[in-house]
Amino acid sequence: MSVSRPARCLFSGPSKPSIRLPIRSQRFHTSPTLCERRRPRYPSVKASEMGLVTPQPQRSAKELFKPYEPDEKEKLSSRYTPQQIEAIEAGEAAIDIEDLRNRGVIRSDWGSLPYLDDFSKTRSVVDHKQMWDGPVDPNARLMNEKELGESIDEYHRKVVRENPLPGNPMDLNLEDPEVRAKIRPNRLDLYRIIDETPDFIGTNGPISVTPSALAPGVPMDFEAAVDDEDGPKHKTAAEEDEATDPRDPDGIYDRLRKETGLTLDEILGFKMKTLVRHRVVNQTRLGKVSSQYVLVICGDGNGRLGLGQSKGQESEDTSNNARIQAIKNMRPIPRYEQRTIYGEVEAKVSAVKVKLMSRPPGFGVRCQYLIFEMARAAGIQDLAAKVPRSRNKMNTVKATYEALMSQRIPDEVARGRGKKLVDVRKVYYGGRV
């Protein structure tokens, strides 16, 4: 080692140790630090060992799971058959109530949640709509050919007993139309047999009303279905004037009323608005053929909205056809609290893009007049909308209608995730909703 050292080393002082400031950083591993691994100096003391917790007396199993009272059995008998009640009692008797009390822990404190469902009541948010309210016969089945023939024969005898013929049946003149009109059963009774004869039979005989998933039938006009031998009866001009409603003298909605079953009061009570009307031209080899295009919306103000469009040469006929199409195309619109939409929805038709946003109560409908008229017809009271791109009237109306129909309601989201939807607003808002 050399004895000679540079002057800068001889006259320089000792270097100061560098102090690194602590920097807060996040660990990237799950192992605890040293201070976290230290054991407490004093062991933890349980509250039960200090005598601060008073054990609650346990209720007996007979008090928790009481047998059915006579009034409860009477209510069950109105809903279930005796065989079903016996099956329920046998199933409950097979369960040990002591084991159920020890294993099935049911909280009774103030913070307990209603986990047990009350199946005596239906909730519209969770449960499906009840389609049948009444006792169900477990032995119900479709009639066979013999039983159906006996049922039709019994209906014929009933008609004959209720409408006896005057005098001796052998002395009647069947060529006389007045006599033929008094003979029962007639063709009108044959049509009634189709609608009134039951198709199911149960324990106590034929069942007139049965639980079915089919939609109820349209009321049949049997008298109009029967044709006279002389041909259909034509109404006179005086009878047609009496049957014509003065509110619809031209009979514009006559066919619509027959097809949909709506009354004229219901049709005239709808909120209809013509939003788009312009001239269109069709270029043909003979020249330009001009016509009118009309777009009409129709709603009942209570969650239903329809869109109708029509083209034609005559202005009045085109408007009437568009109104009729709008009434036929009415569909239910999902509404949150019957006043606004669910969240935010978007839709795009051609170059028009529409964004609808829900708003709190009292906000109103703040958007352009086309969307405003559609919201008013559908019964939406709080809504905001944006149309950032093209603002073509026809495409704006179609995009708004598509956005309203494409809402994702909470029931569909919960059903898609396999969850059960529970309304907790009464808990978080103190019932003030």
C-alpha cells in the first residue's frame, strides 16, 4: 500500500452518513410486517368471561314451532284439498323439531332480516302474477270421447227442458218459419255448446273453470255467426243512422274496434300526435308520383306508446291510417316509479343517436319537442335527453321509441344473474319512498 496520499484525502473531513427519508410505499406481498406479527402484551379477555354478557334463555322447540290451530286448518282447507293437507302434516311430522331448533338458527334480535319468505302474500317485484286463485283438483283431466258426448247430450236435454214445444210435436208444421224459429235446440245452441261445454273432468264431475296458461277467449257473438236461410239481413238506412256514433260519422274506427275490442271512448281517449308530415316523390318511367308521408304517435298516458306511419295520396286518409297503425302498435314502456325511465339508455337509427337519462322527481321533461311529445303520451314525467348528432325528425322519433323499448329493468338483470331482487328502499330511506 502506498504511503503517499493525495492532499484532498488528508485534509478532507469524514463523510457524513446519508439519511434516507422514509417514503410511504405499498407492499406487493401478503405477509405481515414485523410490528404486525408481534403478539399483544396482554391476552384478550372475552366479554363472556368478564360477566358482561347475559345469556338469553332458549325457547323450547314447541314454542318456536307451534302446531296448526283450528282456524289455520280451516284457511288451509279453503286453499288445499284434504289429501294435500294430509301430505303437509305428514311432512312436518317427519321433521324433528328439537333438531330443527338446534341446527336452524333463527335470529330474533333487532338487526335480523326477514329471510323467511311469507308465501301467503305475493310481491309484484319478486313473484310472478298469480293466474289461478282457487283450489286445484289433483284428479283433473281432459274428457274422453264418451264423456264429452255425454256432456253435450246433457246440454241438449237441458235446452229441451227449458224450452218445451207448445202442443203435440207431431202436429207441428215444419214448413212454417215461425214454428221453425221456436224449435230448440237450434243452430245458435250448437255454437253455444262449443263455448259453454267443459273440456275437463275432476273428482266431482265436469269442471267449468280450470287453471290454464292460455289467454282467455274473445267473447263470441253467436247471433251474428248464425246465417238465416234467406240470406244475411241488411240494415236499413234508418237503422244504420241510429247505430252510427256521431263522434265517428264516417266509421273510421269501426274495423279497428272489431279487431282490437276497444270502445270508441277508449280510442278517442288516447293521446295522438302527428310529429312528421312531409311530401315524398317516387320516380317512375311515367314521371314523378308525389305522395305524403305521415308519422303519428299514440299513447294512453299510463305507460303505453305506439308508433304508426303511412303513405298515401290523400292527406286525411293517410293521417287516419297512421293513427290506426299507431293504436295497433301500442306497447308497454317500462317506467320507474311510474314517472321516469330506468337509468340511461341509448339508441341509434341511421345517423341519429339519442341518449335518454332518468331524473329525480320534479325535474320535468327537458328535451326537444319530439321527445317531449312522446314522453307525455307515454306518461313519463321526469326525463332528460341528448341528440348529439343528426337531428332528422323521422329517425329521431324512431330512435327514441327504440331506446324506450330497450330498457333493462332490474327484474331482468336479477333473473339473468340468478339472483333474487329485494326492495330495500324502505330500510335505507326510512319508508319515505
